[in-house]
Amino acid sequence: APVAVGGEEPMVTLKIRILDPSGAERRADVRIRGSLAFGAFKARFFAEHFAAGWKPKCIRLGRQIGDAELVSSIPDGAIVHCYLQKSLPVDDEAELSMRGAAGRSAAAASSSSSSLP
């Protein structure tokens, strides 16, 4: 992270690569305060996307960046990939997680029964 000069708060420059489901990529270099939580950065930078029902998932070096992480934890000049996904209504998310759990249970049952002699 850049060194603070004259008591100013350190700033971090991120190279944002925004990918949407169509495969289109947009680029933006963003200079922001290092003390800002990454979730607050996303709320500001992607305000229009959130309003339209999109949910950005931001990744650096193959790891999703948590909303509570400070921007200063990301090196100055780093490339961050942000994938835009449509948010599901809460009921749909719950239904999908229940289906996933049921599918995993069925798979576990079939795999354990197939190992019997």
C-alpha cells in the first residue's frame, strides 16, 4: 500500500476488470482510501449495478475478496476481477440451497450403497 505523506490517508489504486454474463469486459482504474472496507467500495462503485439487481463478486489471484477486508490489504496497482451476477430473490436462494443439500444427501446415499458387496 502507498505510504502516507504529510498525515494524509494512504490511497490504493486498483485495476478493476468488470465481466458481465455476456462476456463483455470493462476496465477501470480506481484510486480509493485504503481504510475503506471492500464491501463499502463495492457499494459505491457498483451502486447502479446493485440497483439493477446485479451482485458483483470480486476476485484477486483466485480468491474472492471479502466485504470486511480493507482495501489496503490489496497491493497498490493490483488487478481485481469483478463478475456481475443477477441476484436471486431470497425464496429462490433458499430453494436452491435446499435442492443442493437434497442432491448431496442422495449422492452420498447412492455412493455408500454402491460400495456394499
